[in-house]
Amino acid sequence: MWAALWRHRDVVELLVSRGADVSLVDVYGNNILHWACMGGDRTTVEFVLSLDGVDVNSRGGVGRTPVMWAAWRGHRDVVELLVSRGADVSLVDGGGNNILHLACMGGDRKTVEFVLSLDAVDVNSRGGVGMTPVMWAAWRGHRDVVELLVSRGADVSLVDGGGNNILHLACMGGDRKTVESVLSLDAVDVNARNNFGETAADVARGWGHRQLSDLLLSRGTQ
């Protein structure tokens, strides 16, 4: 498992030849394929996939499949490989997040573009606490991914389970460029309040992003 994570394919092959049991899982439920996909070395993943008894759609920690871990880590080539080998991209993890949510958390634009090209996941799908992919991208400060998703039809007027819109979430994340990009969208109400009665400026202050709060106040936040 360690060799797979650290991208040492030759060591993985050596250990397998010496009797390493690739059916074992760690305390979180992750098997060797999950770890290889976290590591992101395509040749290691290819070797592991060639072994009998390794399920491409096996569930690991927090209910994630190998392709979910690869997407979260931004390993686009591994995601593509797994999809070609039968990875089911319609599945969700234990928190209700699908592969697009996880790719957007990770923030690799090329990975997100590939997942979107599969036409298997709704760009406005709801995941953990009601968050959509563009909400995750905004919170994590991945401005280029936010802009990509908006260009592909992401609905920026939606709110999550706490009543936070994309601007609230961008302010939690604290990336100024992402906040400025969100502010440029006509559908975002700068004065919208979440379920706690907080505006985006309130959220920015609460998360310690004073400069963002000042920026929002300069844009007309009440």
C-alpha cells in the first residue's frame, strides 16, 4: 500500500511477486487500488488493475471509489484510465458527493473538464450539505474551475443547506480573485443572507478575511 501511494511501481511488483496480499484493506477500508489512485502514478495503477481480485469500483474510506480519490487528487490521466476500465462515475461517496464534486474540491481544471465531458454528472448536482460543484470550487478558491463551471451552466443562484450562496462560500475560502470573479456574476446578490442572517461580508469577517469584508463593503454590501 505504501509503495503504491508513493508511486513505486517496481516495488509494488516486487512485493506482489513475493506474496503481498493485494486483497487487504487498511483501517479506513482503502485497498491498494485506492492508494495507487491517491498517489497518481498511471503505470502503478495499470499494474494494480491487472491483478485478480481488485475491483475498480470498490468502496474505501468515506465510501469513496478509486476514481473519486483520483479526481480529488487531480490525477486526470488516472481518472481517464479508470473510466476506460469501467469505473462508475455515477456513484456518490458517504457524504453524498460525486466525482464532479470531488474534482472541484481538488481544483485541477483539466480533471474537471474531463469529468464534465462524460455527460454522466449534472453540473448542478447536490452533494454534502446541499453543495453543488461550483460551490465547492468557490470555497476552495479555485477561480478557474468556478469560471469553467459557470460557462458550462452552473447555477450560481442556488444556496446550500445553510442558506449560503456561492459568494458566502467564496468568502469562507478567502481567495480574493475568486471572490472578485463571483462578484462579476449578475445572478449573485451581494446582500443575500444565509440561514444565520449573515451576508457575505459578515462571513468574510467571521472567517478572518478582513480585506474581503472591506472589498464587499466597497461594492455595496449592507
